[in-house]
Amino acid sequence: MADLTCDVLVVGAGPTGLMLANWLIKLGVDVIVADGKDGPTQESRAVVVQARSLEIYDQLGLGDVVLSAAQRADAVAPGFRDRVFGRVPLGPLGEGLTPYPFLQILEQSRNEQILHENLRKLGGAVRWETAVTTMTQTDEGIEAKVGNDTVRARFCVGCDGANSAVRRSRRIEFEGITNPHRFYVIDALAVGGLVENAINVRPGIDDFLLGFPMKGRGTWRLIGLIRDDRELTEDDIRPHIRGFAVTYDKSRWFATYKVHHRIAAAFRDGPFFLAGDAAHVHSPVGGQGMNTGLQDAHNLAFKLADVLHGRRKDGWLDRYQAERRPVAKRLVATTDRLFGAITSQKAAARVLRRLAVPLLAPIGVRAVPSTGGGSRLFQYVSQIRVHYWMTPGAEHAAAGRRDPVVGRRLPWTGDNFAALRSLQWQIHAYGGITTSEIPDLGIPVHIFPEAPHTLLRPGHLYLVRPDGFVAADSLPAEALQTFPPLL
């Protein structure tokens, strides 16, 4: 038994907890990470890494490592039951918007391995097979029982999944519903009947099948819905999959589960925080879950570091909930509505699926690549279109109208993301201005060529946070009044 102290106790070493620990240590924060498991997850579980998550990995210095381990999906292949309507290339939809205009398929277990290995390189470690039991708030922060030891910390972050002990200990409600239908997930080998290197989307009248290409020839993640309340075996599922004209030899992982759509009533309770599945859970359709958790961790790490290093007061941490909970709330609501539409047994919904999908999907294959709607859809799915209100009163002052740049992740221009690796507040300008016109605010200044295919305006200054989000913009003459309150 020992008495230990640290800045932040991270409970849970899944992808969210490991990402948070990596960033905190990189930002000079003393961390203890504990998890009751005996090591990183072995099952593949989540499989999609979106563009925004790859940008975060790149800022952490792991972009190339993740890309080399992943399988790229360069298209979506829509269909209906046993029919395929073609391919919608992803590259053109994301071209010019991100360095990663595709979907990368990399299972959760491999994400965890990469993050765990990097954590060790940074000098951190995980206390595996160590449950965190009692957690109480103190005058100085928190006190917790971690295995046989007592840990005292300024803050505690629950990254411990849907059954979060941290959330339950703080009596934070987990609001939402459980979908009544049973879903299956299979990592299948020697698969036939799917469009290669594409996300295969095969809705039916009463069910659906999704196929995600994984590393290794003929290896796919298959996800589907089956209307049966029994405990299902893999043999029960095979005939269902053959109905979509898809076959496979054997599997390396099979599981069934029910999908929950839930969100924590609060992401912060004093010195306690929730992130990832401890804060929000939803359907796997769209590949959003793990990515949302990774981005929770990225957002929170910078705020905790600011407070712990004395750059901000405690109230700055309220911005985590203000920024991340609305993102999770919209995501949970969207996936809930989508699943309601897919699984509804109302006669009108079944007829609509039977008639509309075969009619509209072929039209969409031709139209989406050439319309702005396709690009916007890519931005939402890839999570590069996330918006935050930068100050408590900003939404009211703007009458709810979101700025196209401020409050969003910095638009990519081809070479401007390298500056974000300094992990500092900084000023960016994109043409129409010289260094002599920029007032001295004591932070780095980066001047780039004009970026005509973005919403960045020549002659303007953009204040960029260390996490890559634009906090404000200003003309040079007004920057001394506009920027300092946000720094």
C-alpha cells in the first residue's frame, strides 16, 4: 500500500484514456492511468479512424504510424440487399479539406497498441489489473482507491466506458434509450460479394449489412441487424448474410449486442470529468464513437494543462463541457433518428425502404460526387466540421449564426498544420498582410500565401488555439482589443 499523488488520475485505458494520457504527458502534466483489464484490448471492436482523428494523431507525431497500420477505404459502395449500385469515391469529396480525404480502417485494439507504445516512449505507464474503487472529492481535488494504493490528484477523468465507475460514483444520469434489436459484428476472413476497398452499405426492408475492409486480403468487418430475441450463434447469422449475396470462410471475432443511445447529463462535476463512452454511447453506423472519444481527450488535455500550469483559472475547464457535450448530443440524436428510420416496423417506413432506397441510391451514386452536399456530408462524417462557441455569450451575441471559420478547426491549406505541432497559441494570416502590420501579442505569428479555396480571408488575422481551433479573427488594427481576452 502506498500514498501517491499526481495532477490527473485517468480511469480507463481504452483509446480515449490512452489518447488523454499521451497528450497530458506531452503537455507536461503528471498522470496516473489505471485500468482493471490485463492489457490493451484484444478484440478489434471499433474500426474506423476519421480524418479529424488522423489530424490529431499527426499533431501528436503518430500520423504516419497510424496510416501505415490502417487499411484505406477510398469509396462508399451503396446497394440494396444483394444489389450494388456502384462506388462513390471519397477522395474528391474531401479533396482540399484535409490531408486525409479517405476513411482509414484500423481496429480499436491496434489504436490502443499504438497509443500504449507511444505512452511508454513518453515516459508514462498504465497500471493494468488495477481497479479504481472509491472516489471522493477533497478540498485539494480528489482521492481514490487505486488497487491497494491511495491516489490524490487535482483532477480525475473517467474514460472507463459505458458502465463508468466514475460516472456512477458521481451519480450523473446517463440519459437515453436502448435499441430493442440485436446487432452482430463479425471480423470475417475470405469474404466474397463485397466491393473492394470500399465501405459497403446494404440496407434491406427489415435489416441491413455494412462491410468495412480490414487489413489483410479478403478480411472484412461485417455489421448487421437481425430481428431475433434469442441468443444468436455465428451459425444463426450465416444464412442472414448470404441473403445479401455475401459469403465468408471463417471468423476471428464474433459478437452480438444491443445498441444504446445515451449521453451523460454532465461532462464535469467539480474535479471529475467524463470522456468517450463514459460520456456518450451510440450506434456504430458512421464510425463516430471511438473518434468522438479521441477528440474529447484532445480537447480536455489542453484545458487541464492550461489550468495545472497556471495559465488559466479553474473556470476555463467548464469550456470542456460547453464545447464537447453539444457535439455528443447532436451525434446521439442523429444516430438515434437514423436507427429509428432503419429499424422502424411501421408499414409506411417499410414501404419507403422498399421503394426509395433502390430508386434513390443509383441517383445518389451519380450526383453526390458532383454536388456540394457530398462534400458537406464528408465534413460532418469525418468530424472536421465540428463547431464550438468560443465564449459563454458568443451564441447569444451571434443570434445562433455560426461563423464559417471562428469556432471551427483551422481550415487546411496544404502546409499550415505543421505550425500546430508547436502546441502553442498562435496567429495566422493568409495573404494581404505583412509582418510589420501585425501587432505584438507575445505569441508566434505565421504568414501563409493567400488561400483562395478556403474561407480564410486575406488581410485578416486568425487567433488559433493549441488544439487547432480558431478562437477569433480580426483586422490588424483591432487585434490588440480582440485577441487578448481569449489568450
